Amino acid sequence: MIVEYIRYRVPEERSADFEAAYRRAAASLGSAPECVDYELTRCAEEAGRYILRITWTSAEDHLEGFRNGPNFAAFFTEIRPYVSDIEEMRHYEPTGVHGQGASVPTLYDWAGGAEAFERLTEVFYGHVLKDELIGPLFAGMDPRHPTYVAIWLGEVFGGPDRYTRERGGYAHMLSQHIGRGITERQRRRWVNLLLDAADEVGLPEDPEFRAAFLGYIEWGTRLAFANSQPGATPVAKAPVPHWGWGVAPPYMPRG
């Protein structure tokens, strides 16, 4: 993905018309498969200054796909009167420097931190080992396996990056599923037992937390299911996923 920034300086008397034009143009922009997301912001200190941020699947998709595609004409018709007000229009690549502030707690902190996830996995794997359907998958399990999974979940939900530093990160977790041939029934039982354990240990019950928590569990177990199948060729290198409040990793179509 790549981010385009377009900086405008619009005369104040035209600002209302400018914003209205972009509201209309947004219909075409949002319909473009090359567009990931977009946002128009206005300067609080100096009226008439705007920045449009558009995330594209790639610079090529923007310059060749969108501009030569069916959505561009309607989009450009709306914003054409303001082209002369553009001060800058460039693509920017992510640098890897990013993060979140502390105004909103992480899912990790909201859940209760490391202790909460350790309680969760201890109770959960106690049930797993007794289960006739998925218990055999964990026969001979390392006694510290519940702790390792707690560390993984902690990192996923915004806690310390211990799984990356101490356990090998994504690559190690992937290795635990390759060739296991997990069935859909087993995947679903794993999910159900984990949700039961979350209730049992008293993880937060508010809908926002549980929706985000279940969102990751569904996403993660479906990946594990797919990666465990015979002949699967999963992505070998990736970071540990970071999951937020209603936020999933960006969707990238498989080529």
C-alpha cells in the first residue's frame, strides 16, 4: 500500500463548495477497488488549508488502474475546479514508525494484562486436554505451552512484544500449524472452548471488547486451519499481528 497526500489552499469563500465537491467525489473514490481508504481534513489554525489523504493498494494501481478506470471521470469532474488550488500532490511510503497513544487503552490492558491472559490459557488448556475432539492434537504438549500462547495473545492485543523477542514471532507460531491437518470441527471446538474459558476467568464482558476479542480468534483460527492443510503455502515471513478495537489487519487480495 501507499499513501497519497494532496495539500490544498482554498480561498475561504470557496471552502464550503470545496467540501461539498469532495463529498460528491467521494462516492466515486470509495467505489474504486484501488482505494483502501481516504480522509479530507481541514486546518484548524488557518482556514482554507486542506489535506486529502488517500491510501491506495499501490502507486501503480492509482496512476494506471484508477486514473484509467471507470471511476476516475466522475471523481475528476467534481474536483476539477480546485486543481489550481493544489500545493502538493505526492505518494508517501510507510517507514515502519507508527504506534498508538495512551488515550485509548489497548485490548491487552483492558483485559487485565499478562495475568489475565495467563489465567485464560491455563483454564483453556485444562479443558482442551480433556476434550475428545481436540485433546489428541495436544497430546505430549509442552507444560509451558499455555504460557507461550498467553504471551502470543498478549502481544497480539497490544502488550509487550515478548513472543517476537523470546519465541521467534510469527514464523514460530506458523511452524506449530504446518502439516497438522486441522479440521473445521476442531477449529470451531477450539474457539468455543476459548470463549467458555474467557467467561470462566472473567475477561471483560462489554460488547466492544468481546467483539474485538472474538474477531481476532476467528481470524487467527481460520488462518491456522488454512495453513495446516496438506499442500498449503502460507506466507513464511510476517510480523505478529496487532489487533485493536474493531481493527483488523489491512485486507490484501491474494494474487
